[in-house]
Amino acid sequence: MSEHRRKPPPPQGGGRAAARRAAQQPTSGRRTAPPSSSAAPGRGRGDEARYPGRTDARRANQRAAGAGGRRRSPDGGPGGPGRGRRDNGRPAAKRVIDYPRAGKQGARRWIPSWKLVTGLTFTLAALVVGIVGVALAVVQVPSAQKASIVQKNVYYWADGKQMVVAGGGSLNRQIVPISQIPKSMQNAVISAENASFEKDWGVDPMGIARAVVKMAQGGETQSGSTITQQFVKNTYLSQEQTLKRKATELLISVKVGATKDKEFILAGYLNTAYYGRGAYGIQAAARAYFDKDCADLTPSEGAFLSATLNGPNLYDPNGGQGPAATAEKNTKRATDRWKWTLDREVQVGRMEPAERDKWVAQGFPKVQKPKPATNRAGQIGYLTDLADNYIVAHSRISKAELDKGGYQIHTTFDRAKVEGLAKSVEDVRKANIKPKVREVDQFVQFGGASVEPKTGKIVAIYGGENALEHFTNNSDYTGVQVGSTFKPFVLAAAMTHGKRNPALGPQQNLSQRTLVSPDSVYNGNNKLTLRDYRGKVWHDQNGAEWHQVNDGDEDKGLITLRTAMQYSVNTPFIQLGMDVGTDLVQEAALKAGLDKDQLASLTPTFSLGTSAPSAIRLAGAYATFAANGKQVDPYSVEKVEKDGKVAFQHEEKSAQAFDANVANNVTDVLKTVVEAGTGTSAQLGNRPAAGKTGTTDGNRSAWFAGYTPQLSTAIGMYRVDPNAKKQEFLSMRGVGGKPTIHGASFPAEIWADYMGKALKGQPVLQFDAPQPIGEKVYGDGASPSPSAVPSASPSATPSASASPSPSKSPSGSPSPSASCGLFDRKCKPGTNGGTTTGGTGGPGGTGGPGGDTGGSPSPGPSRHQSGGGLFGGPGS
């Protein structure tokens, strides 16, 4: 036997049995535990045989688990590390996804393990990669869409006959190769739009992420699109804003970025992008803004043109559409972007600092004025612009899509009425306005609009002398105050909501008020002290009283509201507005159809017409009275078609703005104005008509608005020098050889001439007879004695014919343009630092009330101020 073999331990006792047991001990391998488990815990060599072996311990543990259903430690105790068994001792089956987690209790069962999270992350990533890969393999780059090809739009008159073919086509589109596009232009666009263009894959995930974060933070909206994406959108896809179109754009962009040369993509983008002024492509843009080929563009001019890609309507220095796109605002916006682009080129290494400094020192590049297409001559340009603006505002068709053309646009314009309105204006202009004879006759402007009461169709407008020379549509928003043509809304509010009870608080419901009748009596004297609805003297924020003036400083005594409207007396209506509440007067104007953005702040003179609604809106609001209180939004487009399909269809939006009897009573009062008041020059023979004159402080504007049951028309007149650096409305005193211009003069004359021709051959319809309404209330200072109230019979000389005294504005009053920019519809006249309680008045003042010719000083502590609107308080 080998000497290395372990010898058996010596026998502990005598006898054959002991010897036999000793001989059976193993001589090598693992120790075997003795049958007894009572061995001492020692670790000495002689004690090793007393411990059980690993195999025996495991088997014992498994037997215990099988018998008791619980895991046990090697010494038989519970809770050991051995694996448990189920189903008669068989191991539990493993799950592919251990969730909820086995062996965990409570909330821990629902917390995924790091293995599960990691596995799911990799699985989702693999799925996304797989789906994108399949999509990229399947998607094909389409051929150039028709949407990328500029066509013509065809406009139709209301009778279906073609009006004009305009827009797009070869008129303003020319493709040029990349070799003819200056490197400086390319650098400007890449630097400003997509600095990583030459390295990215067609999309910029970080750019998209930045845009999302920026929008989430409430910052400026950003597209996050690369040049490749914009090229794809312009060339291959429609302009609809849907998730499907955006996903398609991303996929095609990646494929185009991987398969097309960068120069091809950049040239395609610069040749398809819209730069404004109807210019698609860099060559057309160079001609539209600088009258040169794109190859001759300087780095400074290229930096400007790259700015227009952000939104040409907001970056054209000549101005664009809407109150946010005035020439002044656009010039500042374009200059800032131009400077930023030059700095950006230096920042990304595409221009040397010295070259940037040279162009900055030369200043912002000189941009030429727009050159409209010749088919815009006369009123056509105003008509197509109005239709385009309506389509963009009321449909999903964008301005860029519309300018690309291919649409058939069916308008509401009546050719005979459009031509008739233009002729009526031009006849009056030629007969009376002679700028070569009288300097004051220069810069006289007319604007007008005609609307069907029951439908809201805009059948005619007058936008100016010629759309090729005068680019502002005078029928749309101009910022011109409407004066006393606003008074019917005060009367409508009084007959709807009533005069407040002096004993109660300002917020009174209808049952606490007294509805007002046209026969209600108010004090019509000049320089009347203004009071609140409780009868207390009203004070502005400086503690001063307000003494309202009338046109011509006339005292009218105690008169009914009908008579006050008939002769356009200011003092009863400014007090009536205080009694009813200017907030409810505003509500009546809005319900009638005026635009809130075109209304002034709620000072007392709000009731006298410090607001500046457009001719279209004013005609539409008067149409509400003609239609028995039913208000219909004016509209200019019936239907738009493209490729044989309807792209837009007008849907009427109407509401009952006033009770029919309220509207009928307003109409009955306005009939008195035409029959025997300030509007007698607007009479239509045996055809009944209702209307109102309006003149503003300083004689800076004059209006006549009126209607028959079939047609409502508003005519405005004002002066403004379009070339003046500081745009402001000018006085019309002396225009046409007249001392002053009122609504009863040229505007009413034009109105009557046009309406007579427009309604020729149509039946003579009567207005619905009004029913008695409200009560005969008495304003502050008015006696309830009937004998004190004069009759409503016409006076020998209407107040409109009187020559008002010059307005006396407080010294130091800012000019009209100090608080409101011309054509800025967001500006609230009379809000230059003022409050809703009034202010210092005067042109551009802080909101104090005023009269037709402004207030005048008088002895005592009170202050008599001129109007608080853009041009002071309006009058008749």
C-alpha cells in the first residue's frame, strides 16, 4: 500500500465489531460523516470525521424541504440558502420576464429590476431602428410635387364671370444653378438656418430637441428643421400641418441627405423658398427687393434676404399684412436679423470679422419699394388682396400655398357695384379735390365698403385711387376714428340694458335697471359737466372735471335722444354712456360686428367714437340693424377650388345680436337723421334710408354710414402723407374749398350717389315698423316736465352745417402717432399711459373724454379738455 494513503484511525475500543467498522472507513476522497450528529464543534484533524459531508447535508436539506415545503439550512434550520421546490419537490419554472417580481413582497414586487429595464431599453431601441430601417427602405423620394411649381390663381366675380388671373407663374419664378448663387448668399443662409448643413444627415435631432424645449419654456417658436427638410417640404410635399406629413418629411429628408449632393439640396432650397412679394426663389427675390440678378447680390444683401425666409410678411421693410407688420416694425425686425446674420457668419467661420465690420459700417441695404403686377390696376389689387387675406384667415390654405397659385377663387364682389362705388368716389374727387390748386387738398384719401345685411356678402369696396400706386387698402383697417357714427351702439345698449339705478351698485341686472326709450330726455347744452350714473361729478385721474363740448359750441337744451341723434349732439350721448356703462356699450358694438382689436379703451369718450373700425366692419355692424338685429360676419370668398376639388367653402356664422325691436328702434331713429337731420344729403328719393354722420376732433376724418333693407355702406375720408417720416392724420379744414369737412359733406354725397346706382331696379322696401320700447327716462339735470322738452322737429340749420370752433388741446399733448402707429389695429387710441377712468385728453392723450371739437377752458377749478382719443373726442 502506498505510503501516501491515509491510514484508518486506530480503534477506540476492542472487539471485532469495532475493528470491522474501522476497516470500512474510506481511505481517500471526501470525509464521510458518522451516523451520529453529536460531534463536538472542534476543527482539529481528529474531529473532521464528526461533521456531516456536503452531499449528505444537501440531501438532508432537500428531504426537509420536500416534507415541510420550506427551505432549510444544512443543519436542518429554516431559511437556509438552498433552493426551494414546489409541486412535490420539483424546481419552479423560470419566467422570461420576471414581472411582477417573484420572491418579493409589497411594492418591491412592482419595481422592475435593472436587468428588466436594460432588456426593455435595448428591445425598444432595436424595434425603432428596425422600423426606421424598413421605412427608409420602403419610402421613395417622389418626383417634384405640383405644389413646388408656381401657377396662376383665377378670381371670379359673384356672377361667376372671370375677374382676373393673378399670382405666381413665370411672373416671379426663375430657377438658377448653384454656380449663379453667390457664395456669400449660401453662407448667410447656412449660418442663419442650419450651421451643420454640410455635416448632418438631413435631419438635426438636437435642433428638434432645442425647438421642443424652447417651446415648452414658452420662448419663441422654432421649427427645428434643417435646410434639407425645408427643401423636401417645398419640393416634394404639401404644406399641411399634420403628423403624417411631418413623419414623411423626416424619412424623405434622411434619404435625400444620404443620396443627394449637398449643393443640389442647397440650390433646390434657395430656388423654391418663398421670400415675400410673390417671389419664389433667389433670382425672383433679388429682382423684387434689389432689382438685380442674384449673382450680383452683395454679402449684406444676402444677409437681408436670408432674414426674409423667417417670415417675409414680418421682414419686408415696406410693411406687410396685419398690425404686427407695419413698415416701422418690419424695418427694425429686419435690421436686427440682418445684423445678427452677419455676426452669426463670423461666429461659425463663414465670414471674416473685418468684412462683417465693413458691411455693418455701410448700414442696412437699401430695399426698393414693391412693384405690383400690372393686373392689379384700379380696384382689382384691393379685391384680390382682400380675398387672399380672407382665405388665409379662415381656411387651412397658407399664404405661401396661395401664392404658388393653381386655385379658382369665387368671390362675393359684384362687378357693377365695385365699378359704381369707384366712379362715385372719383366723381366727387375730380369735382372738389384739386391738389394743384390748394395745398391742403394733397393726400386726401377715401375708403368705403358695401355689405348685404342678410348674408354678410361684401359686394363692393373702395380701397384707394389705384392699387398700383397706393398700397394700403382703405376699406380695411386704417386707424381712422369714426366719430359720431358710433352713437347708434350707445342707443342700442341703452335700449337693451337700460339706465342704471343711482341707488344701487355699478353691477346691476336688467330688473334693477330702466330700459331707455328714444323719447328719453337729456341735457344737450354745451360744456355740460360729466357725471357718473349716481349723478356725482366725474373726475379724471388728475382730479379734474370734464365739461363736454358740442359741435359748434352749440347749446341744445333739454332734448330727446332721437333729437340728439338727429343733430349729433355730443353731451346727451356721453352722459348716456356713463348711465348705461361703457362696458355694455362696448358689448353692443362687438355684438353688432365690430372687431375688438379696433376698439378704443373704455373712457367716457368711448361712446362718442374714439374707436377706429374699418369701413368693412362699420358697414357690417350697421347691416345688423338693417337685418332686424341679426349679425352676420362680412365675408369676401364663397368657395376655393383646386384640381377639381373644393379646398374651402364659406359657412355662414350669424347670431341674434339685438332683439328685433331694439334694432328696429335704432333704425327708426337713424331714419330721422337722413330725413331731417345732419344726413339729409344722403336721401334716396322715395327709398327709405337710415344713417349717421361722423366727424372727429381736429377735422381729421369724416364718415357717413347708412343702409336700406337691402344694402349697408360706409364711406370714410381722411388725410395722411404716405411719404412722411412721422405718419399722422392731418386736418381737413379747407379741403375742397370748405371751411370744415363733416360726414354730411363729401362722404354722404358719395354714399347717396353710389347707393342710388347700386339699388337701381331693385324694389323699394320699407323697414319694419318699431314698437314702443323702454321708458321715458330723464338724464341728470333734465326736468321731467314735458313742457321743458323741445319737439323733435328739425331745426332750420343742422348742427353739422355749423362751423365748429378750433379745438383747444392742452399744451404739450403728444401727436397722434405718439401713442398709436398708423394702421396699427392692436393700438388702443387714448391709452398712452392712461387708465379707464379718463385722463389729460388731447391727441394721443391718456384717455380722457372729449367732444367734437374738444373742450375749452373756463373759469373755476374744473378743467375743460379736448378729446381723449387719437384725435380727441369725435363729433357729428
